[in-house]
Amino acid sequence: MAIDRSAYAAMADRIEHELRALGAWRPAQDDPGAPQGAFGGPYQSATGWIQFSLLPQVRAIARGEAEPPEHSDAGVMAVREFDGYDVADPLVVAILELDRMVNYR
């Protein structure tokens, strides 16, 4: 099945929009660099990981520079990290939908 790269581009834009709506978007100079460890998780906040690790990968898929992973559980992290922070629900839903795009293609 062909990859709908435009859907990945739209999802990346949606996730960025939700991070900005939360006031969690950080300047580019805050990027800690290439991830170390499991997807950079050990040294980044959840929002930092989304902005500086997850989003660049989603955008690379959208541009055709990368392929989607075989499986994604980013939504599990989002549900856990933002539990009880209702204002982040749109971000969590977007990341869960990204998982569905990856896992059910």
C-alpha cells in the first residue's frame, strides 16, 4: 500500500499547532541534538521529545526522506505524560491518530 505522505505532513502540522497552542513550542536553539538512547527519551521532556525527535521524523516521512516505522506507540507516551492535563487532550489525540496512521496502513 502506498504511503500517504501528505497525511504525514498534515499530521506534523497539526502536532506542531497543538504544541504551540499549549505554549510548549521552544526555539530551535533549544534542540538538544541527535537523540541518544531510546528515541532521545532519557534526556528530554515529553514536549521536547515531540518537537525535536518525533516531529522531524514525521516531516522526513512526509518529504519522502524516511519510511514510517513498522509500529508506533508514541500515543501511549502522550497519554501517560499528559494524564490529568486536559488542555493537552488535542495533542494527545493527534499523537494517537499518528499511531493509527503508522500501525494500520
